[in-house]
Amino acid sequence: MEQEYRDRVNKFVKKLQDESIDATVLFGQENTRYFTGFQVNQLTESVLIIEQDGSISYLVPRLDFFRAKRDCWIESIHAFLEDTPDYLAPLRKLVKSKWKTIGIEQGSITLHHLSYIQGIFNGNLKAIEQLMTEQRKVKTANEIVKLRKAGEIASLTMNMAKNYIVENKQITEREVTGFAKYVMDKNGAENYSFEPFIMSGIDSALPRRVSSMKSLKEGELILFDMGCIYQGYCSDITRTFCLGEASEEQKEIYQIALEAQQLAIKTIKPGVIAQEVDKVARDFIKKHGFGEFFPHLTGHGLGIGIHEYPIIDEGEESILEENMVVTIEPGVYVPNIGAARIEDMIFVTKDGYEYLTSSPREMILN
């Protein structure tokens, strides 16, 4: 496994050389995890420096230092003291005066981190988002194994959550998401890809992407979106269902959302342009008169981040490649009726696609 991380660094170093970037200073947890394999608490931070000559330095909180020395493959590991005014002081010794250009995560770097770098470095700063996008978009065999496991945990959790809803009358949205967190933890997840949420009833058509204390009721559409992180890699699944009988209007928007998703998935294979996949789903929903009620993208890539390249949306000209993993999740949100969305993780294979999530897509729960 260590070799895979070394290979990632070596591949990235070649990109730094091609772009004449002397070193990159990474603060983002996704990118540091991608190169180090080391997990830190989401409330803290670490800093990774990769130089053009392949040298690597890793700066971690003092409370994580000995664990990092034991578990992380990187040899040059340094500690900083959290919650002190100048906690990044050790970074001063790691940033070299001979460097002319440093690569930074321009799209996500905080003002504090940016100001600190500018205070200790007088050279040029260059965004490295595109370099990371290109490197992370196609997954390795080991990454697919982890994504597959993350999808299995999400599917199991969805199944158990649906059973939990049926067995517990008048249960609240938050009770269900709390139960789902427990199931994910119990089955090997290290965290949640995002805060899981249920939207139920006509309120779901807003949409409202947080669970509330509202009780789930028979005859309402219930949309549940959740995912977990397994060894750093994210899953994402959505199911829509109804307790008891559904109205004809509810059945209609559910069927449209489901068929739009299935049609879009069937177009997936290497060489297909992302916007073409989106167009299949979007045109189907428009044809049935609900185009104005589909307010978001059709899907997105995922990996060590919950939203990665490629984006499956209108105007997106990125090309699907073998070993990419994407979600497909068209939805219909109609005032006074509710919302329907079905989302699955899809692995782009050599000749087509494979589902990485498997929870049944039935509408009625009895």
C-alpha cells in the first residue's frame, strides 16, 4: 500500500516539474489524505509539503505526532502545537527561500493559511486544483476496492434504515439518520461523507437538506440521502419511498425520476461526454412536463472527496474514462406533492458500467 502513495507523489512531482512549481503546500484534508493515507480528526488540520525533487515533509498536530510516526509512510514528520497564536511556526523552517513558486489550493485555502504563506514566502503562488483534478479523476484498483466497500456499507445502511422506519411508527427524520450513523459506524465506516438527511412530505420539494424533528407519516414521499467514508473513500446513495399507499401524483414523479436515472446510467461508458449523460435524464424529465422541477445536476464524481471530477451536468464537456466513479441522481421536486430522487454510485468499466450501490429501489414500504 505504501508503494501506491509513493506512486501518487511521483506522478504529482512530474506535474510540478512540468509546471515549474518548486513545491506545493497542501492544507486540504482530502489532498493530504490522498498522498499520506493518514487520517486526522476533521476538526484539526495538517500540512503536507511536496517538493519538485520528490522530497516530502508532513506537519501534524503534536497529539497526532507519535501515531503519524508509527503509521504514516512519510519519514520527515514534524509537530505543531494546536490552539496557540503562531501554531504554524514550524512551517517557517520547511518553506525554503530558494523556491520561486509555491503551489496552493486556491479554491479552498483559508485566508489565515494564505496570509501565513504570504508572510513567510516572497515568491509566486500558483493554483494546483487542475493538477489534482487530473490526477484524482481516474481511480486505481485499490481505490475502487475502497469505493466498492463504501458503497456496500451505504447500501446495507439504507436497507436497515428502511426496515427501521417500517418497524417504528411515528419515528422522526432525525431518529432515522441517527440510526443510519450507528449502522455505518458498526459496519466499518470511519465517518460520514456528509451529514445524512431525510426530507419528507411536501417540505421535501423545497428542497430541505437537513433532517428535522418531523415525524414520518404514511402517504408522504420520504427522500433519504446518505453516505459513508471507508478508509478515506466516500459513498453516496439516495432512495425515495412511501409508507403505505402513494397518490397517483407521487407515483408519477417517482417513476419519472427513476426512469430518468436508469436511462442516464445506460449511456455510461468510456468516451461519453458528461453533458450527454445529463441530457438523457434532463430531456426525459422535460418530456414529461417536469423540467422546471429538476433544479440540480444529474451527477458527480466521487472518491476521497464527496464531489469530484467529472461533473455530470449541462455544458460539461469532460469525457468519461475507464475507472472513474460517478453518481447519477436526477430528481423531481414538485410543490404540494413532494420530491423523488434515486441516486446510485456507478463505476465506469472498460465496456460500460457497474453499480457500486445495490439497495432496492421499490417505492412502497409496508
